[in-house]
Amino acid sequence: MPPCGTWLQPLLALIVSASLTRSHSCPSRCLCPDNHTVNCTSQGLVGVPDSIPLDVRRLLLSNNWIPWIPSDFLVLYTDLVYLDLRNNSLSQLDPGTLSSSSRLVFLDLGSNNLTEIPSGMFGESKSLIKLRLGNNPYLRMIGRDAFSGLSALRELDLEKNAFTVLDVRVLEPLASLRMLRLEGNPWLCNCHFAKLFAWLYQNRQKLPTGMEGIECSLPPDGLRVPLSVFSEDSFRECRGALTLTDCLIVIFSGISVSFAAIVTSFLLASIVHCFQRISKTSKGDEEEGKD
Ligand SMILES: *[C@@H]1O[C@H](CO)[C@@H](O)[C@H](O)[C@H]1NC(C)=O
Ligand SMILES: *[C@@H]1O[C@H](CO)[C@@H](O)[C@H](O)[C@H]1NC(C)=O
Ligand SMILES: *[C@@H]1O[C@H](CO)[C@@H](O)[C@H](O)[C@H]1NC(C)=O
Ligand SMILES: *[C@@H]1O[C@H](CO)[C@@H](O)[C@H](O)[C@H]1NC(C)=O
């Protein structure tokens, strides 16, 4: 019997050369401007190309029609630092798909069709600094622990999604957060919003549009108002065991106060105007009297 080495060596050589060719080829329809960048932007792709070099660091797949990514995708591309999947057709990701992304710094999943960000989706992506999840028009659910491992995350985009409310415990683990986009969501300013409001108020310097740029709708008629019309006191009564209606009255009373102020000043102005007219008329009468 021949020793193992005689057949193992050619086999190993074959594997090594195969993986070398693989790591130096550029997928068809993509550009590889340097050894670590694969750019497949706007190529009408309906799936992730399968001959991406294993040592890729920057992978650009935006403006395609990719509906899903294999769950072992990041297990293969362990050097990946930058992954752009913006403007594709992703509606969900298998649990754990992104959880092995230990080097990933930038991830763009904006302008897709995601509906939910489940807990554990990003695992312990401790290197992640920018995460873009905006412009997913059906995205309205985020698992409570979805962001809990993202200790380095500085920028989080959640704008133009379908959120009416967000559990503030989702945001609390983000110790490094500097910028948060929440504008363009159908936020509902009822008592369920109270804790998020308090957090936003305390972290308002992290909102690029400020409180002014985030609108919420007031039940019952859905009037949209910027968050800047509220103060922490607006939601104070929500802490007790009040019903929703009670809270609405409380929230409305704040607005009613300013409305009452406007009405009062209008009435005052009218009264003043009337008095002026009356005094003019009486002056006119006096003048008529002189005649
Ligand atoms: C890219 O890879 C090839 C083959 O390994 C190598 O010869 C070349 O120097 C590399 N280029 C750069 C810019 O690193
Ligand atoms: C990727 O390729 C597109 C053209 O297909 C080009 O417009 C874009 O600038 C490239 N991006 C990078 C980062 O190389
Ligand atoms: C999104 O991708 C599609 C398909 O490539 C393209 O037609 C469209 O212009 C892109 N939209 C944006 C906002 O880039
Ligand atoms: C996006 O998701 C919604 C809700 O799941 C679905 O009704 C719609 O058809 C999807 N759109 C596309 C373009 O996949």
C-alpha cells in the first residue's frame, strides 16, 4: 500500500491552487479595482455572485434584485469589513446570517423590504460602526436584544420605516451611539411612546434632525406634530396606571394650553379692536354733535 503522502500531496496542491484561483478571480459582471474590493453595483443581480474571492474586504452589491443571502455567507468571507446591500429585495435574513461578522465595520441594508430585525440578527458584531436600516417601508419590529452586542456602533439609521413605537431597551445597549436617524416613521404619540420620548429627549443631540425633525401623530384624528412640541411633563401622567384615554387628555391638555393662549390673545385683540371702533364711533358722534 502506498504511503498516504503520495496521493495526499497532489490532492492538497489541487485544493490550494483551486482556492488561489478562487481568491484571485473577479466575479463576472463585477469590478475588482483592487485585490480586496469587489464591486457589483447595479448589475441586475438576482443572487449573491458565487465566485467572490474569499479574502474580500469590501463587497458592494447595491442596486440589484438580491432577495436573500445564504446563511453561511459571512462564515466564508471572514475578512469582510464593508458590506453594501442597499437597494435590493431582501425581505428577511435567516437567523445567524450576520452573527459571525466579527470584522464588519459598515453594513448597509437600507432600501430593502425587511419587515423585522429579530434578536440575535447581528450577534456580537463588536466592530460594527455604521448600520443602515432605513427605507424599509414595512419594517416595524425590532427584537429587544437585536442590537445588544453592538458595543462599537456609532451610527444607526432607522429612518423612513414603519415604526409606530420602539421599545427603548433596544437602544439602551448602544453605548457608543453618536447618531440616530428616526425621522419619517409613523410614530404614535400615546403612552406607549413615553419611555422612548424620555430617552430621545435626553439624547436629542444624537438626532441629526433634532426633535423638530421627528413627527408623531396624535390620536384620535392623527394630527402630525413635531416631537419638539412636547416636554418631559407631557408624558408625566403616563407613569401611573392610567388608561390610554387619560393619557391622551394629558397630552392634549398641553396642546390645549397653547391653543387656549392663541384663542385668548385673539379674543383680547378683538375686544381691543371693538373698543377702538366704539371710541371712534363715539368720537364721530361728538364731531357730528359739534356740527
Ligand atoms: C494583488 O494580488 C496579486 C497576486 O497575489 C499581487 O501580485 C499584487 O501585488 C496584489 N496587488 C496589490 C495592490 O496588493
Ligand atoms: C462601483 O462601480 C460603479 C459602476 O458600476 C461605480 O459607479 C462606483 O463608483 C463603484 N464604486 C466603488 C466604491 O468603486
Ligand atoms: C435601485 O436599484 C434599481 C435596480 O438597479 C434601480 O433601477 C434604481 O434606480 C435604484 N434606486 C436608487 C434609489 O438608487
Ligand atoms: C415587501 O413586503 C411586503 C410585506 O411583507 C409585501 O406585501 C410586498 O409584496 C413586498 N414587496 C416586494 C417588492 O417584495
